[in-house]
Amino acid sequence: MFPSISEYNQTIQGKGGSALKTLSNVIFLPSRITPIKIYSYGSGAFAVVFKAKDKVDNKYAIRCFTSAEGDKIERYREVSNYLGKIDTTWTTEFELLEHEINVGGKSYPIIKMDWVEGELLNDYIGHILLDNKALTKLQEQLVKVSKSLEQHKVGHGDIQCGNVIISKNDRGDNVVKLIDYDGMYVPQLSGKHSLERGLREFQHPKRSHLHYDEKIDRFSFWVIICAIEAVKYDKSLWLEVMQGGFNTLQNTLFVGQDFINFDNSTLVQRLNRLNKPSLSFYLSKLRAFCDSLPENVEAVEMFKRLDKEQENQNFIESAATFSPNIENRDYSAKPKTDFVKIRSNPSGATVFNSTFQKIGTTPCFLDKSEYVDKTLRVAYDSQWTTIFIDKNKQEIWANFQQKSSPITIKTPEPLPPQDKAWLTVVVSVIILFVIVLVVIGISKNDSYTTTETTTVETAITVDTTAVDTTAAVDTTVAVDTTVAVDTTAAVDTAATSGTPSKNYTAEEISTIFLLAFNKADCETAWNVTYNPAWEAKGKAWFCSSQAFGGVNKVNILDVTEISNDGLKAVVYVKYYAEDIYNGNGNYTQYFELEYKGINWYIVKIRNAPKPAN
């Protein structure tokens, strides 16, 4: 058990540097002095930061632990030892000092780091916003840092504005520094899991604690470089959200939701309309990465601008390759500005003229003299869009919603034929049972009592396991996580309305249960379940990491009612779930439900057989 932030504050306020064992000569600097003196400069999941200086005015960040789950201290020891052996521009002096600070008569470890003076990444971008050359220089520096991390087999784990500082070196040149090494990976930690996933605004939507190596920062750098490229062409993007921009003060334009449904993102659609080749390059990379897995993200690179001679030569070769309508014509003498390139995402869309005659297939080049100021139609599968040929544009994009491959779901085996006489007996028993329930209900004024609940539940064999986050994962099925239930539809209203209405079917209750996790609404999920084992453990357990508490996103692929006799039902569900504790995966399960009084309740969840591919 480590001290709290206030306990550290009180110790430093009362003892100052004398609270430290080997650094007793330092002076702690308060972060504010009114209305009361406070020494902490910020805190994270594992530590609180204080600022101190020695007698020669060297300044340090003193990180004091507030928690250290598992082997956290040992990890810091490995990181400290490893970083001390490499020479890079992005590191800061870093040292683990054990048994260093005395709080309440006990000694605790600290992390001592050089205090980095400079500007946080988002502040620095704001200061150089009008200088595109400086923005490009920053992109180049970030690419170098990304390559250096991988070259030294290091993964930072939480690249974001608050952990990237633009500082000055001894020569006065700008240099990128990385701070906060809580989630850092070094080779000695190979085989372990990450203790954090980083800020959603900078992380791959499918990243889990299993992704932990020197490549974990690639996606974050692509996000930052793409955002910087965008503000070169539209400065208003950097306005705060309340002013019509996309700056939340802790992001670089993008937010986590943009990566989940990339092409439908308001920001992405606006960036596509800028129609800039370099920006389209970065957007196409991010789109491909979001549709894939974190381990498939490529190493970061800058968009390559060709010199004019090479660009024109590539243009002529590409035109001959992609545009049947200009094949065998001599356009080598015409300037590139006389053509427009039509591209689409995905590629392979068909381009038609205004009378629906096919012109070509994307990517294709068109002679502006034939099509300028005309509206063309572009089709991909059953989707259509129109484009206007502007004489001032060299490239026009048409974007379509990409579709995932169909998922074949194995139909549950039908029940074998039964003897009719036996079936008649069963039906008679069920009818008699229903009549008894009705009589009991009338005698109790339709109340649903605890006694009745106990009577019904004692006949149920309960699976005390919640969602099985290991056995149900189907790693062989490729799931398009952008294909999901629209959580803004009518069902979503029900999912946040508390106790469900008696009008909901067993199938709808199952959907409500799953959709609740998209809003981190464990309360609603709890309200549609009744399992004695779950009830005994309580809602706190139900919403904890041991049960459903780690699920923060669910994409529903199929919900089908398999059986329903009016009192019990089985619903087959197939969904993709993201679990901050157990990782992401595809699940195929049966929800068993019972009708209690006026509502259906989920009483058991069990894994279904793996669907056939």
C-alpha cells in the first residue's frame, strides 16, 4: 500500500528535501502558493509528480508512487537500467531510487527524472500553426523519434500531447523529448503484458494489453503526423471544439470514435474534402490500419513529394496504365495541369459521364478539356456519388463505405423428432403450470415477490461465469468492427432507460444488454439480468473487471431467437467486444432468458459452438 497524494504533499510540505534519503539537498518547488501551498504538479495511474531543484539549479521531476500493481517496480528497474545504456535525443535522465522517500515512518521508492523545460506538443503546434515549414520540420522530427524508438527496441506505450515536449538543446535547436515511462516496453520485458493502453485519441481502436513491443507507438505517430498535415491546409481545424474546430486541448484533431468508424467520421469527411494528395496519403494509411489489427500498422514515413520531372513522367506512365480512354494518345507534350486524376476509396469504382456511359475505373486520368465544369457519377457496388470536375483541381476523391466479407453463421442443430404422445404430456404439464402461475398471480394482486423468485430460481442450473473472455474468442474470423448496431436508434433509448418495459422480447432484451456496454452503462445491463450467483456477488462485482466491467465497446453481428416457450428462451448472439482487462475478441454465445412477472431476464450465458467459416 502506497501513500496518497495528500500524504505525499503533507510530508514534502513539512519536511522538504529531508524526507528524501539520497537527495536530501534538493528543494521542492510548489505548483501554487494560494490559497494554500500545493506541491504536486500532476498525477497519473501510478504516480504523482513533484518538482525539485538542487544547489546548482538543476531541476528534477520526482515521481512518487500511489500504486504499483504486480511487478511495476521491477519493470521500472528494467526500464531504468536499459535506458541508461542507450544514447538518444528523446530520452530524459531517468533513475529508480528505492527506499528513497520517508512517509509516516516507512520508506518508498521514487523515480528521479530531469525536469524538461519546453512546450507540450499541442501547445507547440498552436504556436507554429501559421508556419508550414515549421510544421513539416516537426513531422520529420517525430518520424525520426519513431524510428529511433524501434531501432533501440523501445515502445513508449502512451504517445500523446501530454507526454511529448518540444524542448531546446544546448545549441538552441528544437528537440522532441518523451516523458512518462509508466507503460514503456524494453527488451527485458518481452513476454509480459502492457499495464496501460494509452489515451484513446492516439491509440488503435483494437489495441489491448496483449500488444506490448517496440511497435506499439506506430499508430500514435501516424495520427499526429496526419493531423499536422491537415492544419497546413486548413488552420481553422485547430480551433477549439466550441469554436467549430476539432481541438479538445488534449488531442491532435482526432478522437477515439474517429478510428472506430473512420469514413463516417465528421473530421475525416472534412479532411477528404480538402482533396490534398499528401493528406489523402496519410488518411488512406490510417483507414487501412483502423480496418486491420494493431500489429499490422506500418512503420511511420513521410509523404514523398516527387520533383517535377519525375512527377510528370510518372503521370504519363500512370495515365497509360489506368485510363483506357486516353490509351494510345500522345499526351506527353501536354502539361500535367491539363488532367485530373479520379481516385476512390476503395479503388476499382466505375466512373460514368452524365448519360451513364462508362468512362473508366478508378484510379483514372481524364483530360480536363473534355470534362471540366461537368458532373460525373462514380459507383462502387450499390453505392453512388457525384463529383464535379473543377479546372483548378488535379485530383478528386470519391469515398465509399467499405463492406466486410460476409460472415457465415452456423445454424444451431434442430431438436430431434419427439414421440407425439410424450409431447402431448409435456404440453399438458406446461399448460397446467401456466394456469397455476396465473392463479398464484391473481391471489397476490399480480405482485412479483422474493418468494416466487426463489422458487423459480432453485430449479435452474446456473453458470456462475459471466462473459467468457477467453474461450469464446474466435481469432480466425475477420470482423469489420465498423459494422455495428446504430446505438443512436430507438433501441439505444431503451438501453439507457432503466428497468425495461414488459413489451420487450427476449431477443430485444439481449440486444439491450449488449448495447449498454457501448455507453459504459453497467446499470442497464444489471437491470436486465437475474442470476442468483450474480445477485449474491452484487452489482459492484458485476461491474468489475472480474465480470463485465472491462467491456467498453460491443459491435453486434447477430442476435437470433432460437427457442421460446413463453417462460424460457434461448437467444443466439454473435458480437465483437473490447475488454480493457482481457483484450478484444469475437464471441458466439447463447443467452438463456426467463420470463419473470412482466419482464424477460438473462439468467445464464454460455459459449456457443464456433461458427463454420
